Amino acid sequence: MSSVFSDLKIYPLKTKAGKLLGNGQVTIGGHVSVKFTILEGGQNNVFAALPSQMGKEKDENGKAKYFPQVWIPEKTTYEEFQTLVRKEFENVTGGAVQATTAQDTAGEDNQFSDDAPF
């Protein structure tokens, strides 16, 4: 898979919920496992959002500022991570971002994949 990333797992939602498409988990450097959220957006329509925390500060528009808890400082490594997630998401879902939304499936108890560990 990669010299940096291994054990990539993708857990797509059964149905799209807003921009949320699913969750994932990856091992970095063979030592650290990181969970992330998969969102619709970005240049390639699928984006892996690494963990962040809302701070007390506000931005210039009055919205809360978020601060990364996990980040990949090297641009090429970060792009490799995003590409791996996008390709694996497309592989797991058959290549399409699901068009249905949570509103379309109101009343379903569990919209997450049953095998998601979180």
C-alpha cells in the first residue's frame, strides 16, 4: 500500500448524511492508528478529515476555530494519504458517492456500517 500508511479500513455510511460519507482508520508508520472522517468535498469529491478540536477562539466571521489534533506536515505524504483514502473509498463503495441523504431514509435506526468499530 505505502511505506508510511498501512491497514487502511473504510466504513462507508449506508446512506449519505449531509456531507458525511463515512469513517476510516489507518496505521501510520506501523506504530500509530488514526481514525478519521470521510466527507464529500475537496478537489476529488472525497476528503479524509483528520481529528481536530474546537477551540475557544473565533475566526473573522465569528465561527469557532478548529485546531488539528493529528496532522501530516509533509505535503506529498498528506496528498498520498488523501489519494489512498479516495481510492479505497471508491473501491469499497463501487466508485460512486451515494446520492441518498439521511432525510431520504428517515426512521432507519442505524445508518452506519454494522462492522464499524467506532
